[in-house]
Amino acid sequence: MNAQIRRVAALTMVMFLALFGIVTFDQFINAPALRADPHNSRMYYASFNKDRGPIIVGGDAVAASVPVDDDYGYQRTYAQGPLYAPITGYYSISLGMTGLEWTSDEILQGTSDSLFLTRIQDLITGSQPQGGAVELTIHPAAQQAAYEGLGDQRGAAIALDVDTGEILAMASTPSFDPAVLAAHNTTEVQQAYDDLLADSANPLWNRTIAGNLYAPGSTFKLITAAAALETGRYDPDTQLDAPSRLELPDSSAILGNMGDSACSSTGTMTLAEALAISCNTAFASLGLELGDDVLRAQAERFGFGKRLDVPLPVTPSVFPPDPDRPQTAMSAIGQFDDRVTPLQMAMVVSAIAGDGVLRTPHLVRTERGSDLEVVATTPVTTLAKPLSPESAEDLADMMVRVVENGTGGRVAIPGVRVGGKTGTAEKGEGKAPDNWFVAFGETDDQAVAVAVVVEDGGKAGLQGTGGAVAGPIARAVMEAVLDQ
């Protein structure tokens, strides 16, 4: 009998220890994972009953929570919602989170490790827990200029601080009002969301970093020129073949220039001259001389193919993996299967204007506690050095010539050194092109890189060009940043 009792007691002890271990694991070790599990509906709904922290631009909250008299306790609000929607995203009971509401959720919710001491203090004092704040790098005037410049056209505009990598503007149109999706009436929210999904203009896309990638058109010629300069065999005065029409090798296709015009009466021109007037045949010939491997390697040094978080996830830009010779010629002028985000092209310009150094782009400047004390700051880091200082200086001077004597005259700003490049991305016979302008503007105090794309020629339609359609938007953004 005693032996049986001992065995039952031992078994009971083992079961107790196992239960104790499981409870300990779940309540302490596994607790963070359980809280973060998207299927944990109790934690999810409880989060709406907390004072979620603000997203701040220029000292003002563009997303914040206010007390309301319903079961959830707080309502998320968005000041100037459509202006910042591609950045903030939305925080919705039925739809979840997008944008910075998602990527910065831990700090806004107050559960980030950086707020550990704040949570301990709240526990000791009995204070109601509050979320932290996220301060963005966005320049309010530049954001407004980008959004207003795009207007009711489909497109995107983005600006980078060349020296720090801070994203100063990130505008995408058409946009939407995140407050509608953050409402507490789930039936109305679902209807509004369904309407947005059904909209062929895709207002939920953040076109600056994701959505449907764009053909870069002639803005890619900056990468082709950089590849040439980096070989050491070319300089701005190197003569290139520039025929009126180029017969693509191994093909019956013939490439012409805009308006079927001749770039040069002699059939040759310098690299700098070709960039200034955006000569297709010269750059296609140059691309054939360089080859696809050289072009691809240079594109990758600028960031093509890399996964990047700013902290919003960025869709990698693409250079075609194995083009034949005619496709290589077209890729060298930003056609065929080249695909980019506006952020990628702003990064290219930033490296050129930054003496060959590409700073890591980022949207968040600081994270702060509920008392607004800084708990974390995004450091300035170098993402890559895609070209030498000498090549960067030569290419920046060539971009200045584009503005002073070429296709980019509309972006000139008195008292500011401005370099630019136009782009008209063809999309097929009878279809209006996407219009690009990429540029840098610099004063003694600051340098900014900008990329603008307007889909389908914007209001100009088939007659649209990069200089006429996208150029004025780029200029307005640079003027706002540089306070001109």
C-alpha cells in the first residue's frame, strides 16, 4: 500500500511540476509572443482601450487618439488625413494596421523595450499606461508642395536629405482618408474599404515605395552614365555614337529619338551633351558597349534588388536578369523590363549629389515616451558608396548642364545649384507615357534629392513630358525644403 501511495504521490508531483512549468513558460517566457499573436483577439481589442501615442510631423500630431464614449474608449484621428495617409496608414478595429501604425506599433502602443522604464514608473505610480510618440523626418512644407503639385493626377513625389538620408516628403496620389477606416462602425468601415479596393486608381497604394513599379524612362540614363564613368574608360567629354536612328543588333527594330529628331549633325556627341538633351541613340549605343552585366552591377550598387525598410517596407527595384543585346540597349535608356520605385531614383540622385555616398533613407527621426522624452534616435548611416567622388562630381556637373542648357530648364531656382534629369517612360503605341523628373538642389547649408513621377502624362496626356509635367513639382518641393 505504501509503495502505491508513493507512486501516486510521485506522479502527482511530476504533473504539478509540468503544469507549473507550462504556466511559467506561457506567463513569462512566451508572454511577448502571445501578446503579439495576431489571433489573440483579447489583446487586440484591449489595445483600442489604451491611449495610443501620436505620430508627429513638424511638432504637430498627424495621427492621435482621443477619448470617446463607447466600448473602445479611444478613437484614432488623422489630421490632414489624405496628405499623410501613405505614411501613417490606418489603425482599424476590423482591418488591422498599415503604414507606420503597423511598423511602429510597439512604440505607439507603449510595449516597446525602449519604454520599459516608463512602464515600471507607471506601475509604481498607478498612472494609466500611455503609448509613446513617433517623430517623423517629414518637412511639412515640402510634403504639402508635393501633394498639391500632384493634385488630382496619379503619381508620386519623394525627397531625401542628401547628408542624412531623412525622407523629407513622401506624397502619393490619389490618396484616402484613414479616419474613415479607423471608425468604430465596422459595417461602414468595410464598405469604405471595399470602395477603395474597387477604385481603379488604387488610392491605397503608396506609390513612392511600393504599388505598381514604374519604368524609369530616361532617368535611368544617370545609372548608365555612372556605369560608364566608373569603368575609367569614359569621361564627360568622351565622344559617343549618336545616329539619328539606331538599328538594334540581332533585330529588325529601329530606335529613334524623341520626335524622330537627330541628336547631332555629325552623328557623334559627348557623354555630357547626350545627357543634356537625353539622346536615346547615344545612350543605347553606350549600353551596348558596356553590356548588361556592367549596367546591372551599377544598378545594384545604387540599391536595385535590395530589400529596404524605412521602416515601411520598400519593394526592390529591378534590372532585367538576362536581357539580349536589343533588350540591353533598351534597358540602358530605362525601357524594356527596368522597374523602379520613385524612392530608388531619389537614392540614385542622392548618391550623385552626395559625392558618391548614399545615406540610408529613413522616415522616423526619434521615438519618445509619453512624456515626449527621447528614448531612441535613428542614426545617420551609409547604405552604400555606389560611385567614386570623382565620378559623382562629373555626373552632378552633367546634371547641372541638363538644367542650364538642356531638357530640365523648368526646375532652375535662382541662387540654388540645381541638377536634374527628365524621363518619359513609353508604355506602348497610343498610350500616354509616365513622366519623370529627378533632381538635386543644394545651397551652402543643405542638399536635397527629389524624384517625381506622374502617370500617363497627367493632365497633358499624350503630350506630356518629364520637364513640363513632373519638373514644376520637383522644383516646388526643392524650394520648400531650401526655403527659397
